[in-house]
Amino acid sequence: MGYTYFSDLIIWCKKISKKASPDKSYRNGLSLVELFKKFTNVEAAEDWFIEARWGGKVECPKCGSRNIQDNTTHPHMRFRCRKCRKFFSTKTGTVMESSKLGYQHWAIAIFQMTTNLKGVSSMDLARDLEIQQKYAWHLAHKIRETFNDNDSVLIGKIGVDETYVGGLEENKHADKKLNAGRGGVGKAIVAGMKERESNQLIAQVVENTKRSTLHGFIHDNVQQDSEVFTNDLARYESLVDFDHKVEKHSVGEYVKKQAYINGMESFWTTLKRVHKVVFHKVSLKLLNRYVQEFAGRHNIRRKDTEDQKASFASGMVGKQLTYKELAK
């Protein structure tokens, strides 16, 4: 997994953001004007990426050699490895590979997507970068790949909950309505959990709310012997290997000593608001990518630089995401 590459850039974007909440006064703000001054041209932006990826000492992505020729005569490949004789660029071996967008576009897009708590739409990104919307949409999804490798396991006091995401059946066109039923009919299901002490969060789209599905989600992401807090739905009964505590929503109980799941409910509120206001509509196929983005951004939001380096979900090395794959 590529934990080291691009994490520094995203760390920097988070640290300089003026959008940090008031309790994060340790972060220094940086205006967009200052951002543009930092990346004055393509060369300056590329040099920043080189520093972020290799610490300033370029390494061949093919063989790992540091015996590198710089400023080759190749029209697109700046570097050449003297050991394996392969040409490569700063983008080679990353999700940026094959992208025709310049390093300035990438730097600004990453800044926008990691410092905006509620995300940024492809239309806004297209206007900011002066590119077509379809290119901005593809670019945004490539950046979301950095949030899609969280394989951590939570431990301690864990609040678990699920929610339904999507439009109301009564608002849909007649030929798209499903049979009448409960409020979740026709919606996607997202399950999530939050560790109280570290504030770390894991969320993902699940197929259904059957006991086997939700129990599997918990067992896959929570260390045994942790305290797990859920609502009082029957699907959470018989949750073995954990100290299971219940918050009884059915009788109007929303906080019982330590048995509460308010952290996840707050996250759901933000996710649904953004779904309606910023993106308006998200397909079921791509919903999990947006969920991973919001969970990943939440997890690095309160950390200082050193903690972010250790825990940021993933970098862009070793990943590819074609437009055809997204659009099919």
C-alpha cells in the first residue's frame, strides 16, 4: 500500500486550510492567493510533488534505483533510470499516470477536496480549474482513491449504526417507484462505526441490514473484547466476542450512561446534507467512493502533521482509475 506518497501534500493541505473548525487553532491558514503563489507554474508544482513522493531524491518506480538522469530529451518523461534504462515521470506508477492535466491542476484539486469539510462538486472543480466537467469528475474520483485503503481495526468503545441514503419514493417518477414499504425502500444502506477515544471512523455501503451482514461488518473492523454500542434493533442481538451495550431508541432512550451512538448519527447528518446540497444525486455504484472520501477526511481532520503521516488512509502509488471504468 502507498501510505507515503501524496500523504504529505494532503497533510499540508489540511494543515493550511482556513476551513478548520475553531477548536483547531494550531493550524495556520493559507489563502487561495497564497496557494497560487506557491504553485506559480507547472515546474514549481512538479517540484513539490517530487519532494512529496521521494523526499527530493528521485527513485525509479520500476527497479528502485536512485541513479537517475534528470531533464531527458523525452517529450513527456522527465527522468531516465541509468540501471534499467526506463523513462518515467513524476506521475508514473500513480493514479496521475496517463492524466493530461498539469501538476498545478492536481495540487489545487487536492487542496480543494481535502480542505472542504463538505467536499466539492465536479462542477465547482471544473470552474476553479477551467476544465470540462467530465475531466473534473474523473479527477475528483482519482483523488478519492487516496481515501479508499483504510484497513485499520478499531478498538475500545465503538459506536455502530446504519443509515439509508437516497431520495424518497414519493418524490420519484412513477416508473421508478418501488413497492410501498418502510422509509428505507429504494435507498442505499451505509453502515458505520466510530471509535470514541481516537475519533476514527469506518463506513461503507452494505447490501442489506440482515444480522449476518451487520455482524460481519463489525467483526471485520473491530478488535475482539471491545465495547460495542448499538441501537436496540433485533439485528444486533447475539453479538458475540464483544461487550455489547444497547441504546433503546424504541422507548425514546438516546443516551444511557455510556451507551450512545451520537457520533455516527452526527456523521450521517453531514453525509446526507452533502448528498442533497453539494452533489444532488449520487449513483449507488459510486456511493461507496463518496462515503470513503467523507470517512477518510473525517479521520485526518483533527490530527497534527506527524499523526496524519502515520494514519492517512492511502497514497496514490500503484493505482489506476480509467474514465471508462468509472463511466461504464
